[in-house]
Amino acid sequence: MKTILKTENLNKTYHLGSFPRSIKVQALNDVNLSIESEQPVIISLVGESGSGKTTLAKVILRLVQPSSGAVTVAGHVVAGKGVRPSQTEFLRTVQPIFQNPFEAFSQYRTVDAYLLETAVRVGGMAKDAAVQAVEEALSAVGMEYKDVRGKYPNQFSGGELQRASIARALIPRPQLIVADEPVSMIDASRRMIIINLFLALKQEFQTSFLYITHDLATAYYISDYIAVMHKGRIVEFGDAKQVLSRPQHEYTQLLLDSIPRLDVRWVDLRNAAQNGKAKYVAR
């Protein structure tokens, strides 16, 4: 079995304010999580605001240094005390998709310039290979290079720009993509396009996803595994269907009680998406 993602005794402490009124906030509290699989998987990280989801994502993405502990992705230790992999090596292993696509691109640069830069600098590709990689990534998310070339972020809708952001993350063929609330800024009528897209891309690009959300219904639909966070800890982890049909922790049950009842229709929809219809829907 391959280790897709592993966190070991991961802690992150923030000190807010200044002496003598400094406040200690434990954002991550001894987080231990291990996902092993021969095939790519989608892991949903769920919990309420302030539970530690985004802090964990930032540690995995090396945007925040942990106070202690380590993170391993696909056999590479990417975060921890004294761990300093090269940025290029890291970005070939882990790629982000952020919540707001309009903040992921500068309004002063064209979107295709970002995509080509990723292919050349991170992927180490020559110009012709870079253009081909960009075309393939855009095609996978239902876009064409000619429709992106020379355009600035404000010339796209939120859904289109998020798909371009996903294409950018796919170009280096990473082992793990960390997607932090990737549909929360997108119109509700277009969210399923992005969600179904993840299901299709998992198979096509053989890439695993860490999908961060507060929406249990979406997590149930998209996930192979679900990890539930509460007060900086992983309080429950396991197969998605098992966690949400037979929760073992009272906090998971509390989350379930706050949403409409899940039924077999979610399973039917997900099976349809995984059988190839997801990519068609995305286009």
C-alpha cells in the first residue's frame, strides 16, 4: 500500500496579542492521520469554522510552519522541523486549489501566462511541451487553450476561473491536490460541475485530493474517506459511507443532525459520475 498522506503528532500554536495579554490558541492539537491506498483517493476534511481545517491545509502546503510534528505526502516529508525540500520538488508533489480563484491570479497577468509558467518552472518543460501540457490540462477541465490565451482573470466567470485554477494544479502531475473550500465562491448552480470534475480527474490524472469543506452532503458525495475535525483534532476518520452512516463520535452525529437526511440518491449520483459522466457534465 502507498502512503498518500500522513501527519504525525502535528501541532500548531498561535500566540495572539502581546505580553501581558498574550493568548495561546492551539489550532492543531496532536493531529495524526494516515491514508494508504494503491489507487488515488479523495479525502474530505470536514468540520465547522475554526475547527482547524484550513490551518492543517496551510501546514500541508507549507504556507505555515507546524509547531511540532511532520507531514508526509507520497513518501516525501514535506513539512516538519528542519524539513526544507526545494520549492520545485515540493510543487511537483503537492498543488493547491484555493477558495477564491480571483485571488489565485493577479489581475495584471493573463491566465495562460500563469499556466505556461507552471509548466516551465515547476514541470521543467520546454516551450513546445509546456504548451501541450497546458492544452491537455485545460481540455481535462472542459476548456480550450484558444479561449484562455491572452485573457485576464476578470474576463472569466468564477466557475471558469476555478476550472483554470484546477488545470494549473494538474500540469505538474502532483501526487496530491489540496482543495480548500473550492466551490464556496461559485454560484450554487455551477458547483456540481467542479465537484464532478474532481471525481473524473482523480482517475484520469491518477491524483489524490484532500477536499476541505464544511458541507457534509458534498463530502459524502465526493469522498472515499472522511476525516472529521473538531477543536484542532481529528475526532473521526474512515470510509465515507461508514463514517456518515454509523458515526462513532458525538460531534460527527451533531454535524449530521444539522443537514437534510442523506439517502441512496447521493450514492447513485456519485456512481454515475465515477462511471464517466462526470467529465461530460463538466464540459
